[in-house]
Amino acid sequence: MRRHGLVLTLVLVPLFAIGAESLLWLLAARQVQTTFHEWVAARKAGGWQVAAGAERLGGWPFAALVRIAGFSISGGTALLPGGLSWSSERLALRLSLSSPGRLVVQPAGLQNLRLFGGPTIVASASRISASVRFAVLPFLDQPAPPEGLLITASRVHIRPAAIHSDLITAATVAVQAMPALPRAGQDQSGPSLRFEATGIGVAQEQVAALGTRISVFSFFGSLVHQVPNGTNWTSRLADWRDHGGTVAVRSLSVVWGQLAVGGSGRVTLDQNLQPAGQATARLVGYAATLDALADAGSIGSGVATAAKALLTLLARPSSSGGPPEVDVPLSLENRTLSLGQIPLLKLPSVTWPSAS
């Protein structure tokens, strides 16, 4: 009898464990599926256009996975001027049972993205992953991770929809968007954005002067005040500007060819709703860069000579023994980017949609 009881125990315990694991997986997968359906319904109720293909569950036993055969969304004119649209050939929603507080969204295949009413951009990558907070099952409750969206991608290829050759490639891309977080005395503080890309390649005809390789581009900034609600973007942005709205550029870093730039500053809108602001930048490799820009006709030879003379006077030896480095003031006014009193570049005009 004891032997039979032991055999029965050895058989039933694994079966019970497998059954419990299967039930847990099914509940989690169904919750992911239900949450997705509720999210789609909420977007549609808010005026968005959303379409999703057939769904299939998977991932057992370690993750709840919902595979979706095609997904698209468009709208958001109240969120961005001109709105946005995005479509993916395939989409997977993955919830790890060992870390159920965060849902991982994995687009696959070609990605079509349109922002600010501009042309459609086609992107692809060997891996794209977006991580968002998820309402966990009560019996899997864990400390909630910070709010926000984190997107990472590797081996990225980007091109306009009308062109079949890559305009930009990147080895890695990471984007982190954080919502507005009220602070003492700063109730109107807005959302922040962190972006970093490495191993960037650009089409030769676009950047003949500085070369086709950008080693690093990183940016971290936030809105000092949130943009007010409304239906007219021209009025909304003017109101935001008039109430002290600015974009605080906490840090910006670029390594492009022989040029290395690091800096911070603030950007707002002028009376014509064109970007304007001031920044302080640390430059390395400025002499070779100015010569290259002048040779390519991007700036005049006189401007390059004057800028090099000024920067040489302000430069100091690098603490690491590299090329001289210099801290310089930059300003953007009347669409003109200037180094001190020396105009460098004239930027194109920005046209905002009058109504959302």
C-alpha cells in the first residue's frame, strides 16, 4: 500500500503542478488579450482608427503571449500636430509570468510610421521591443515598475515609403518616454523624452560634408509646461509659449566624423511660432568640421574662417590629451543658428496645422 501511495504521489504531484501552471498561463494570456481589446475599444471611442488581425495564444509555460496578424492605428491630432499613424505586419504581446508587472510589445516585419502629417516612413529591424506597465493579476502582484514607455531596437533600417534604398540605418536605438510628473511648485511640468542611437549610417548625398557615419546621437529633454488642450494647434502653441512654455534640453551629445558635440539649453517658440532658444555646447574637432562644411558649400568660406578664429581663441587643451575643446554659446533666432555673433545655418520654416 505504501508503495502504491508513493507511486500515486509521484504521478499526481507533477500532474497537479503542470495543471496549475497551465491554468495560471491561461488566465494571464486571457487577461493580456482582454486588456488589449479594452485598449482598442478605448482608442476607438477617443476618435482613433484601429485595426487588428487574427489573434493566437502561445508562450506556454513561461510567458503569456498573444500574437496578432497585423495591426494599424491612426489619429491623435490632439496629441501631435498633424497626428500620427503606425502599422505593423505582425505584433506580439508578451507577459513574462516571472515578471508580470510589465508587458512587452514586439512589432515584427515592416513598420509604417507617419508623424506630423508628413510623408510615410518605412522601418524594419532585427528586433523591436516596447515595454509598458501592466495591471498584474492579483495573485501575481509585484511592486509596480515606473510609469512610461521604453522602446529598444537593433539593426534598424529607415527609408521614405517612396524610396527603396535606406536613408538611415542604426546599430541600436533606445527611446524612453515618461509622462508628466507633478512636482512641488511645478504642477505644470510636462513629459520627458530620452533618445539614444549608436552606429548610425546616413545616405551619402544627405551629408557629404561630415561623412556617412554618426557614432553616437543622444538626447534628453522635457517640457517645462504642458501644452494646453484645444482644437487649434496654432492657438495652443502660442498659449503654451505665452505662459512660459519651453523645451528643456537637459543633455545632447553627437559624435559625427571628427566632430564631437555635447551641450544643453532651452528651446521655445518665437512670435512666428518658429523654434528659438539658447544653448551652451562643448566642441571637439571644430576646425576640420568647419573646413568640411565650407568645402561642401554648406557654409561660406568667410563664415568658416571667422568661426575658426573665434573658436581657436576660446579653445583650451583637452584634459585627455586629445584635440583642443571649446565651450561656446549657440543661439537660434529668426530661424538662424549662430555661434556667438556669427550666423552658421538658416533653418527651414516650420508650418503648424491650424486645426486638429
